[in-house]
Amino acid sequence: MKQKHLLFSWLAVCTMLMNSVIFVQQVQAGDPKTIAVLYFENNSVVDKDKLDPLKKGLADMMITEMTKIKGIKVVERQRIQSIIEELNLNETDMVDKSTTQKMGKILGAKVMLFGGFSNLFNDKLRIDVRIVRTETGETLKAEEETGELDEFLTMLQLLVKKIATDLEVKMTSEDENRLEATKDGNFDGYITFAKALNLEDQGKKFEKQGKKSDAKSSYESARSMFQKALDESEGYEPAKQKAEEMAMLISKMK
């Protein structure tokens, strides 16, 4: 009888341990990977000044594409912009190990994405990204895509798939459908979109400073620029959403 009681006790402990392991695995599987996408470096050989707005714009568009993958949690670009302004960071600061650690801790991101782009000859664009461990500054993975300018969004989508694999996130068919739903448009439209982001950030900065008139003016310019980006890009949905967002901000300031 005593042996039987011990057997049942042992089985009960084993069951509890197994349930605990399954629970931990489920929690880990359900936790999305958190990543912060920092602004890109412009390493272009051709049209370097023209493409400079893409330093911020490319990061924003990459974030938009990455948010379509449910298993990845991406830090909003506005949070990154706020920290850059608060800490008064420049491009050199953002690749510094101590700054990376500080930003990662504030943002709650264990990994950060650094990148650069190069406009090569014959309308070719190369995009490079590095996944970096926040605490150590160690590069975990590096990926790149090179393609025609009119394949810009397709390149971003291919990079996102590689990043998901690097983060050990298994994409579902729904993830892939969301990712591939947006088709390539005119490349100039994406540059216009990037310029509009700068105007939006300028408006938010003015608003924080209590300069409502300047903020409203920046928001109006941003709305006009986002609308232009929508037309030029042949229907880039984030440009439409941003134009509507700017209109809402303007209406609240009347």
C-alpha cells in the first residue's frame, strides 16, 4: 500500500513537471520577438542627396512590413524618434555600443536592426541589415538584397522573411499573404513618403514645444506630401493612412 502511494505521488510530480514544461514552451512560443529598427545609413554612390530622406523612410517602411508578421513585435518608429531627440543622438551615436545598450533597455528590445542602403549604377539598389544583440553589441546575423528601384517593396519583403527566419519566427500563410499584399509602386513615391515623415516629426517636435502654429503648418505640409506620395507611388496604403492621420491632427488644433 505504501509503495502504491509512493508510485502515485511520483506520477503526480512527473505530471506537474510535464505540465510546467508544456506551459513554459507555450508561453515562449506565444511571446513575440521584440526588435527595434534604427535609421539606415546612406552609402549611395549615385543620387546620394536625393536619397537621404530614406535613412528614416526606409526604417519606417521596414517597420510597416515587419508588423505584418504576428510572431515579431516591432518598436514603433515614433518611440525611437523621441529617444533620439531626448538623448540628442546623431548617426555616429546610434552605432555606439553603450548607446545601443541604453536604447535597447529603454525600448525593451533585446535585438536591434541596423542597416544601410546604396544606390548603385544602372538603377540598382542594395539594402544591407544587421541584427545586433542589444546587451553585447554582437552581430547575430547579416542579410542583404539587391534589386531594381522599381522592386523596392519586394526587396523589403524578402528581407523581412529572412529576418523572421533569423529570429526563429515561423511565418504562417496569413503572415505571407499580408506581407505580399502590397505591390511595388513608383520608387519616387517612397522618397516623397520619406520626406513627409521628416515634416511629421518636425510638427510633433513643435507641438511638444508648445508652438502650435508651427506644428500645424508642419502637419499641413506633411499631409500634402503624404498625399503626393500616395499618388506617385500608385497607391501606397501607409501614405494614405498618414495623410488621414495628419488631417486629424490638424483638425484638433483649430
